[in-house]
Amino acid sequence: PPKARLEKRTGVVDEYAPPRSPLDIPVLGLSTYRIRHQGVVSNAVNAALNFGYRLFDTGAHYGNEREIGTAFRDYLPKHHLEREDIFIISKLDPGCVTYEEAMECAERTLADLQTPYVDIMLLYWPAAKYLNGARADQAMIECYSALETLYHQGKIKDIGCYRFGPKEITFLLDQCKVVPAMLQAEFHPYLYQKELVDICRKNHIRMQAFCFIKCVEDPVIQTLARKYRKAPSQIVLKWIIQHGVGVLPKSKTPSHIRENADIFQFSLSPQDMDNINRLNRDTRFTPHPTDISV
């Protein structure tokens, strides 16, 4: 079958691209959260590369960066690809609370992934367990400062944030020297975070969604799946993308990896987009940013 056009962003996503950044961030990537053990990781990476994926998302606390690095070493040549042909996102461990800890964590990630750089390194909010208020703010500033150092050293091509809400991203924008290029956040039909999307758009920050499949049983989604002859998950993925937000579906099963990529040959009508918008319940399936601890 023809491979999905994942190497290029759709026009609606281009509108949100940071103008200062030369990076061309694919609109769809593979989340490797909870995908562990070398054989499982390698099979998922190989399948994703085969179906056209070029963006891979991991994190220091995922416990799989070494396996992912090995999978890239083994399978990129088999797909006639170089390191520069793929886009790697990682995250600092949420336990990092100081500049030095953040630097050490990032260096471990580079070593485990067997790469001289990652395309984007994300800062996890809040910085660590038991921190709150001014202490959490200070820890966040120190860790972000470490990412800025790594950015200037060329070890990360850009900086991003993970699980930030409107309050947190606004605070960071007042403190940072390098504006983040990406924000990963929970975003799906039951949590249509329009305020957060608007903040990202205003500041030229690419928003990327995770945790969005749990609403696929909704009758509206089911009806649209029958209308478009697509899986319910594909309807949700397409809704997110048409809002100019990137998506990171997680799967280790080749058939699901392929299905998640098959969303570029149809579009939801404006009316159907609005019908899904109205499903918003402000319902979270992951902790609120202010409640997160390690």
C-alpha cells in the first residue's frame, strides 16, 4: 500500500510552525510510552518506519531509550534512512529539579539513543515530587535553563514543554530566553483546550496531543466513523489534526500503527468538526498539570 504522507505537515499545521525554527515537524508520530523490551520496541519502530512514520516520541522516564537507540541503529539502514531523516522527541525525567540534574539526564538520553542530538527535548511540569509554589517554579527555571544551554550547544535542536497548562506556559514565556517550539498536552474531543491552543498559536508554539483515544465509544464519533467508513480512532485523529495540532498515537501492533497513519485521504466537514467540538466536557484522563508528581 502507498505510504502515508507523514514527512510533510499539512497546511493547517504549517500555520502553527515556529517561524524562527527550520525544523519541519511531522504532523503524526509514534508514541513509545510503555513500549518496552528490545524485541517489542524494534518491531514497533520497524513497522512505523515501513508505514512512513518519521517522528518518534520517547522520554527519560519511559525506560526504553536504549532499546529505541538500538532499533534505530538496526533499522534505519534497512529503510535507506539516515539519522537526519527522522525526528526524535524526548523528555527530561520529571525528577530533575536542578540545572545539573537536567544536564546529566539529557546526556544520558543522547548516549542511550546513540545520537549526537535530539530534535526536541521537553521539560516535564512540575519539576519533581513534593515541590510546589516558588520551589517548583525555581526548579522549572533551572531545568529549562539547562535545555537552553543544550540548545546553544547543538545537542538539542529545539526546546519544548510537556503537560503545561495555560498558567504554566504563560509563566515560562515570561522567564525563558529561548521560546519553546512545542507543547505536548492532553487534547481530545472531551478536553478541547481552546485557550491553550490559542496561546500556542499566538506564540508560534507547535501543540502536540496525547491521550485522545478513550472517547472513541462516543455515539457522535461512532456515527461519523460509519459515515466516513473509518475507524473511530481515525476520526479522532483527524479532528485533532484539522485543529492544527499534531498527534502521537501509541501502539506496538503493526496493524494499528498502519491504521493510525491512514488518515490523510479524507477530511471532516466543518459541520462534523463542530459536532465533535461540542463534545467537550473538560474531562481529563491524565492528571491536571498542577497535580502531577513523580
